[in-house]
Amino acid sequence: MIDVVEIQKILPHRFPFLLVDRVTEFNPNASLTGYKNVTIGEQIFEGHFPGHPIYPGVMILEGMAQAGGILAFKSMDMTEEEAAQKVVYFMSIDGAKFRNPVRPGDRLEYRMKVVKHKGAIWILEGKAYVDDKLVSEAELKAMIVDK
């Protein structure tokens, strides 16, 4: 398990844009499962949508991207100092689909799988679930580069 303190050592994101609360499963160079607790207290719900809060699809994709970044960084077996000198840039998001809405109170689970890894390039399959029900999916391509 990787808690939010360790996640913050891997990712540069901070509140309100850190979108992974915990990693529950990690298999180097293969897969990662993590989650975000979606709460009504998040600023995004002030405008999306008043009286009918729906977690934006673009935020689900960003959460997948962050979970994928954790998977890539942890798989590369870098020290904290080395990781601090790197950043993940997303090159493409393909085949994004949104199957069901995500609402406050949901636990949004990200399940990431490595499709291909060559050098600095990672291709990941991302799926997001709420209560084991698929809510979103996409293929993400990223590159890890020096800051």
C-alpha cells in the first residue's frame, strides 16, 4: 500500500489537484490499483453542476494519468532524489469513454495496466470503477522526462 504522504513524494500535484488518495495494489511494470474518495467539499462541485453534482470526466482522466504516473515512477526504481528531478508528460489519451456518472460519496477506483514500456515512453490502459462498475476507460501514452 502507498499512502498519500508517499504519493506526494512521487507526484508534484497538491490539493486541490492531487487526485489519488491511496494505492492499494502495485505490481512493478505491470499494474496499479488506487483510489480517490470523491467528496461534496471539492471546489469542482461549485460549478459542475449546482444542485446536480457530477464529477467531471476530465478529472477522472487526470486521476488515471496520476495513477499511471505513480505506476511508471515506482516501476523505474528511482531514489526520491532522482524522482524529484523527473516529470511525467502525457502525450495522448485515446479511446476515452465515460460509462456512468461519478457523484460525491463515491470511491473512484483507478485500475491501471502497462500495455507497453520502452525507454521513457509508457502506454497504459486505464479503467475507473465505482463499486466494481466501470465508469470510464482510456488508453494513455506518457513520457517521463527531466524537469
